[in-house]
Amino acid sequence: MLYSQKNRRDVMMCEIKRYREMANLTQEQLGIAAGLSGQAAISNYELGNRVPKFKHLIAIKNVFIEKGVIVTLEDLVSKNDQK
């Protein structure tokens, strides 16, 4: 099934939020730990206002893993493709 870019973006951002909450991190804590501009960047990703660069997705994933939340890049970006 094909999905629009907007739908893919929405699911990806929702997944970042879900894993962030599992890691018990605020948006600011995740942003700083991932080397981003803090809360604003994560908020924009979660709201679908911006799409993270690949290197930022890797940094976010690594923060989750450091916090004990097992996650892959596929978990963050390809939920729509699995439907």
C-alpha cells in the first residue's frame, strides 16, 4: 500500500515521541543528548514540522539505546511500510 510523504512523516514523528517517552526523556533532554538544539528540534520532529536528517536519526537512536530502550532505525522510520 502506498502512503503519502505526509503520512510517513506523521508516523515517524509519532514513533520518536513514543520511544522518547519509553526512555523517560523530555524533548530537551533528548535533543541535548543527541547533540541537537535541544527541545525545539525534537518538538519540530514530533509535530511533523521538520524531518530529521539521517545523522540526527542515528544520534536519537543511540540515545534511546543508551537509556536501555532497544530501537532500530526501521522502528523509527518504516512503520507505514509494514502496514
